[in-house]
Amino acid sequence: MKLPLQLSERKALLVLADLAMVILAVLIALWLWTLRDPRLRFTLEFILSQSRWFIILTALWLLVALLNNFYDLQVADYLRLSGAALARITALVLLIYLGIYFAAPRQALPRLFILYFGVASFLLVGLWRASYVFLLSRAAFQRRALIVGAGWAGRTIARTIRELSPGYHLVGFVDDDPAKQGQVIEGLPVLGTRRDLVNLVREKGVAEIILAITHDV
């Protein structure tokens, strides 16, 4: 089974899972609303009567998330960055709703409902994104890559990927320079020359080949 995902597949997974968590947060907010109001009952009929909130809040949340680069993988791959973005998204959604609430006629919109939604969506999406970052660090979910060229460009690429792209697992270098064969550069072995490339891709389960060939050493 092929576990590593393409970049587009990872973004699609993030969007779909986020929306599922947001929809669940709306459902939880509706349930808490009925607990606070003895006149209401958490039934299918009540949920259907409030179905507009699933559309409105999901669309609003997604729009604010897109504006905050929540699906940029350089944000999503790091818990600190995604946590900060999620906090901004939650705060903006609450502020937008409150602005509409105070501008609308009295009793036209529920008041505490949006607070329930904000807390539930922050916790649910936060737990999902933390799980995503944890899984991304597991070898089975990383994309195995091989760098062709162990010169300055290849070394720079290796350092950059390790610092900024935790979704990749670098297996080593390929370089035609006989002096580099068998060496360890930037913590990665030089596994062979370009003639060995096809065999190395098969043996190491390489998903991506990164070209970093220069005329310099």
C-alpha cells in the first residue's frame, strides 16, 4: 500500500478533514445550545431546522482559513505555525459573527451558540492538525527522495528540505564524482553514480528524484 501522498493529495486531505471537524463542531454547538435552553430538544428535527448553520459557518470558516494560508504546507507541516493560524481563524470567525450579531435585529441570531462553535472547532481542528503533524513525521508517511548531485547545490537542498519539509525522507545522494563515492555528506550517504539511479530508486523505494547538478564541487 502506497502511504506517502502527493502534495495536492495532502492539501485535499487537509481541507476535507478540516471541514469534517468544522461540521462536527457545528453539531456539538447545537447540542450545547439545547442543553442551555430547556425549550429545545436535540432531535433530528431540530438539527434539520438549524441546517443553515452547517453551510454558513463551514463556508465562513473555510474562507477565513484560506485567507490565513492554512493550507500552505509550510504552515500545515509545523504544529506551532498551524496552531497560531488556527487561533487567528477562530478569532476572526468569532469577530465576524459578533459584528453581524450586533448589527442584526435583537434576538435574530443566537448568542452563545457561536462561542460553543468557536471552542469546539478550535479543539477539534487542533487535535486533527496535531495528529497530522505527528503522522507526517513517521517514516511510513514520508515521501522518500534521492538527490542527484552532492555539490554545493545538493548540500543546500538537503539542508533546506530537512529544515522546511518534514514530509520528506532523504535517502542519500547520487553523484558521478569518484572522490565522493562512499562519503557521507550532510548526514546522507553518496549511494552511487547516475548509472545506479534506476536500481537505487527500486531498492530504496524512492518516490522523488531531486536534480541538483552543477559544474562546481
